[in-house]
Amino acid sequence: MKRKSMLALLIIFAASALMGACGSKGQDNASSPPKASNEKAAEPTPGNKNDPPKEQVFRFNLHSNPPTLDPGVVQDNVGMAVLNGLYEGLTRSDENGKVLSGTAENWDVSPDGLKYIFHLHKDAKWSNGDPVTAADFEFEWKRVLNPKTEPAPPYAYQMYYIKGAEAYNTGKNTDPNSVAVKAVDANTLEVNLEHSTPYFLSLLSLPTYFPVHSSVKENPKWASNASTIISNGPFKINDWKPQSLLELVKNENYYAKDDIKFTKVQMTMVNDSGSELNMYETNQLDYAGLPTGRIPNEQIPILKQSKPDELEIKGIASTYYYLFNNKQKPFDNVNIRKALTMAIDRQLIVDKVTLGGQLPAFGIVSPGIAGVNGEFRSEHKDDYLKENVEEAKALLQKGLSEEGLSAMPEFTLIYNTDESHKKVAEAVADMWSRNLGIKMKIENQEWGVFLKNRTSLNYQVARSGWSTDYNDPMSFIDLYMTGSGNNDIGYSNPEYDKLVHEAKQSLDNKARMELMAKAERILIEQDQAILPLYYYTNVALKKPNLKNVYVDYQGNIFFSRGYYE
């Protein structure tokens, strides 16, 4: 058996991502900003070292109401921002993606990398005082994989690395005991994999792998009410006023409670970026910006001059793109999709619209993701279809002719409520109008409605974004496999599926990267199933005395070990 320190060396995390994009962002339609607390963190004062600590309250903006706080169902950064404070998986990760011990104090790995034995902290407890056991993990993982679970967990496929998981989730085997996850005793969990997976430990910090309390068996709506959410992480939920405020308080039953300095975390839900900036500047927020909030684009150049010590701009491994509904005419025609893609000037968008140092994107895998010897994006260039208006015009006419159309029908581009998304959509609509003579509408939708419409393929063209779940191109590449829970474009290509399956099973890292590069070329260049726009950066404002609150290489905000100096 190998100890965790040995396996961690196999996982190379690129903290210096040049550019990236945050995953899907949630915004809501709150008509006016809710009143935020003006409570400030108390300044440290001299005194006896045994004096009670001063109250420390961390405040930031969620932008919208979380669609769910069920770890098995969540798929957006708004919900994940909350869950990362409420729950803890077997592992955690630091700012750079290095694997840390979580609810599992340590673990053993077999020499062939197929068997993991996790040893849980014996003093790990739920927020109600019940012990956290290996059975809680086994129950939740099998609940996520159960094909009868409603709503269907979109990330169930991320557990297919576990032996028997895919067969059970797809109904080929109806016995939950066929899934190779077993609670050996209260503090020992045994997991067997289908094949060696170097990044398996990093997957365990995803909400999909979090445990849930056994009480959820009796209450199917447990995740929608603060009073019925029992968590095992650094914080517990204290109050939840949808579309207004969500408050966490320190979980005194957490095994590492002495490491937690914030006594409260208050999250507002203001969807206007200008209001969010004003709240920060008037000391109603301690952190403003992505991944759950937004700094107005036009303010970024000003803030670079006025608040250089508080403004943070960093690359994150994420991509901003548009979805084509591959099942709906005329977007089921590849030439029409290519025409729309080639009529976009991405450099103009990042230079004149987003203003945050983003990079034009032509692929889906972002910079910052590890390849063989460096970054995947450096080793496999996104030299796919570039802007070419004349070729775009010819492709559009070819596609329309194939569809028996004389002109492109008017269509709608939807985006979730956000001023930046609106400006990008307006710029794209203008380019399509000027370059291709296309008439279209843009429409904003409240986050929950928008997400539901995307998932159910109730759209024509839609905004999207993907923030990596782990430091491997596979986090992007397996999104659009046939039947994937995150395949919200209706895409299916047997050749693509075959390459992804082979990459997942390969033990040769160079061969894996080549297979994934071929798959990306099919998805983007051959089929143009989506329209990449740019690789995101994270733009945020943070109070100078706020420490150890960070956005990691994935674009997720972490605050559990934060404190005020």
C-alpha cells in the first residue's frame, strides 16, 4: 500500500493558469438590493491569550439564490460556494489544487492504484452531533448513482471510475451492492476502481462525493430548507431567505473547529454588479467579484488605478462559450453552426467588452490544465476554426440550402441575468447581424429558469461556461459524451465517445492526452457542437485585512480557513 503523500505527487496542478473562465454562474432577478449587514470584523486587541475571540463575520455576494443545496444534485458555482463551507469530502484541496486530508485523516492505496482504503477522523461529527461514518459516504455515493434518484444527479458520471458504478447508474445492474464502495466499519471506507485514476483523490473534494446525513431518507425536500440541512463541514446553515440572504455559522461539532476563525458567513443575493461594487466600497461586503459575483467591466480599468492593492485578476482554468441546441433545426446543421462560429471576433470581445484580461478561446480545454510535460493547451493548440467572415457567409448559404431555407430564421440567444453576459450577447448579436445579416433576439432569464431550460434543451442558443472539476483535460472532454449528465446540447458522436472511453482507460499519460486532443478536435473543428468565446479570468476585490479567502485554480471560492488580520 502507498500512503497519500506518494499518490499526491502524481497529481500535477498548474496554479499559474494564464487565463480561464468560471463555470456556470447564477444570477437572479431581485428587484432591489437587500439590506446587508454593516457588521464589521472586530479588530484584534491586546489582552490575555485566553480571552474569548472577537466575532469575525465574512460577507460576500452570491448574486442569486442557490438552485439547490443538495451536494448530489448541485451543478453551479453559486450552490458550490455554499456547499464548500457546509460540507467536507474525504479530501480537500488548497488554492493550487494540492490534495489535503479532509474527513479522511489518511488513506492507503494498493500498488496497482485500484484499491483505496480511507480512514476517517474518529471525532468527525455532523452539525447535530451525530458521528460521521463511512456508511454515510457509502449511502450518499450510491444515492447519487441510483438511476431512480430525483432529480437525476448531473455529476453521477464522475463516479464511473468506481467499479460497478456505471453499470448500476445506467440500469445494467440493479444491485447497489455491485458498486465497489463498502463501509468496512464506522471509520473505514474501502473503494475499488475500474482502472487506475491518478486524479481520483482530487475528485473526492467535489460536492458529488460529499456525504449526507441519513435523515435525508425520510425527507425528500431536505435540501431546500435551512432547518433540515445537517452538514459535516466547518459551518452549518443558520438562516436562508431565498433571493435575499443566506447565513452560515461556525459548526462547533467540526473536528477541526479550532482552525475555523469566522464565526459567521453572510451571503447576499444582489444581481446588479454596480450595486455589488457599491456595497463593497461602503463596507457592506468584504469580497466582491467572481465566481459568484461580478465587477462591472467598465470599472476594471478604473479599479486598477484606484484600488491596486485590493483588485485581484488571476487566470483560472475555465472557459466561456455558447451552446448550440444540436437537436433543433437549423442548429442541427454543422455548416450553420460553423458559420455562426467563424463570424465572431473574439479578440474584439475581450479587448472592448469584458476588459478583464481574458484570452480568445477556440477550444474547450482552458489554459492552466496539465498536459504531459506542461499545459495541455500549450502542447495541443486550439488552432480550430478562426474568424473568417467570407467563409462564414459561404458556409451559411450551404447550410441553409441543405435545410431547404432561403434565409436564416430569426432565433433567440438566452443568457442568465447579468450585465456582463448581456454585453457579450449584444456584441455577438451585432457581429452576426453585420457579418451574416442575421436577425435574432437576446433574452435574459433568472438563473433557476435558465438552468432548467438548458438542461431540458428548451433553447436555440444559450450562454454557458465550464470551470474544471480537477486538473486534467478530461474534466472538459467528457462533458459531451452521449448520455452525460452535463450534455445539455443533445450531442452524440460514437467516434467521440470511443476516444473518450479509451482515454479514461489508458495508463499511458501521453497516449491519454493524444486521445483527448483528437476528441476535442472532433467536438470543435469537425462538428462545431459548441461555440467557444474566451478563457476566463477571475476579477475580484478583497479587503486588505482579509486573509486566506481565495479563488482556486478552478474558479471556486473557498473561505473555510479565512480570517481577518
